[in-house]
Amino acid sequence: MPAPHRVVIVAFPGVELLDVTGPAEVFSVASRVTDGERPRYTVEIASTDGGAVATSSGVRLLADLRLDEVAGRVDTLLVSGAVIHPEEGGTRAVVDPVVTDWLRTAVPRAGRTGSVCAGAHLLAAAGLLNGRSATTHWLTSAQLAAEHPEISVDPDSIFVRSGSVWTCAGITSGMDMALAMIAEDHGHALALATARVMVMYVKRSGGQSQFSVPLSVQEPACDRIGELRQWITEHPEADLSAEALAQRVSLSPRHFSRVFAQRTGTTPAAYVESARLEAARRLLEEGDAGLPQIATASGLGSLQTLHRVFQRHLKTTPAEYRRRFR
């Protein structure tokens, strides 16, 4: 039987539980569904001191070994993340100095390195993301960009691969990244089989959005504007002009535009375009409809508008997007 693929996941006090257990479970399930001709995965948790590690949820993990006990070949090294929520300044990523120092010598020895959620901040602090593209949880992406201008930070993608270094977004996206790593190692069929056992979607490829348009605006959906936003998402092909939307909520167009901007932080026109772009992306990912039909169904209207919106927001064409994320 082939030698197993060794996965080491770094944990430290305050780490997000799913940053560790999510990818670990994906690799474990892949080992159970693969045949005997392909190497299975072994997963080890390493921490600064070994023993129990308190996570942010209060659940304790039991590490398999200390960082200084990680010897020999590591095929995949994953760095989990942690955040704090100070009263002022918003969510901040935690950078453990002991882990950061260890990474500087450990990463060059690993075949493949990845970070989960705010773990990207530790790789950045160790200088391992310099000159690379990277992502992290959208709550800390501004912090990563401000503290490390030498990194091209993508605040929206589920995960980003730059050479042998992978970074991913918040928490559950570590499972998407692990599935992509399995597909790289053994092909899409094993990744799909793993996803089926775990009742997961295997569609969320790197480059897809971290959150949908409605979730990108942190506003309760219990008022007229919130309900309208949901209606826009469900009816992208409808008349979504400011006048028509204002009529739906019984406001004058001028007052509606002002209230909408106050509640959402964006204009009605910009929100509608984003919602229609999301609808077009979903149609490209999930169906076989032609581009003219997608332009109509998403509310973008014409093929020219469809191309223009994709170029402006995603810097790609609809056809290329379909080839990448179908």
C-alpha cells in the first residue's frame, strides 16, 4: 500500500474549532472512501505545548505532538486561525509569535502549505505570503491588507492558490479548500465521493464569492428594505428601476434612494447590478443555458451588458467563468 499523505494542522489557544476539525474530517473521510491503490491521509494536530488546546468555542482539542516534535516530511501543513473582538476597532486576527517563528523553518520543508481563515495572518507575519495573492476571512481582510501591503489580498474568494501556498476564507471554507487539495492529489472523482459522504457541495471552487449579495449587507430583513432586498434576489429579471422599487415600498423615488443607501451602504442601482451578477454567476455554474438566455434570466438584458458587468466586477468573461467554475 502506498505511504500515507501526512497532514499536520497547527493549533494554538483560542483557535476556531472548525478551522482544525473541518479540514481534518475531510481528509479523514477521503481516506475511508478511497481505494487501496492510492495513498490515504494521516492527520496530526500540533500545538505549541502539546496536550489540550482550548478553542474559541470552549471545546478542547487534544494535540498529537508539540511543534518542535514535528519532524520528517510533511506533505500538507495547515495553519488554523483565531480572532478577537475588542470593544473598539472591530474583529482582529490573532498572531501567535511562537507559531509564527516556527512556520519560518517548517514551511520550506512542507510539500504544500495552507491557512484556514485568519491563519493567513500568521503566514503573512512569517513573511511567507510576500509577493503572493492571498485571502482570509472578510472580517479581517482589511487588517491583512493594511499590515502587509506586499500581499495582494483578495477579500472575496473562497480560497486562493499561489504556487504551493493556499489560503482560504472563513471557517467552513477550509473544508472547500481541503476538497480542492484532494482533487489535486487524486482527481475530482475522489473529491466528489468525499463531498457526497459529508453531504457537502463540491461546487465552491476558489474564486467564488465568500458570501451572497444579501449577506454582504449586514441589515436585518425584518423591515421593508430588508424584504425588498430579498425580493430583488428572487426576481432579478423584473423591473428593478429605482422608480419601480420605490413603488413597491410605497416611498417616493428620492426618499427611497436615500433610505436604501442609509440602510445598506450602497445605491439601489449598485445593489441591483450585484444581485443580477450573482444570479448570472449561479446560472453559469449550475446550468447549460446559452449566454443570451442567461443575460435575460439574470436581468442584465443583453449579451453586451453581461460581458461588461463580468469584466468590471470579475475581470473575466462569462464563458471563462463557466469553464472555471462549472
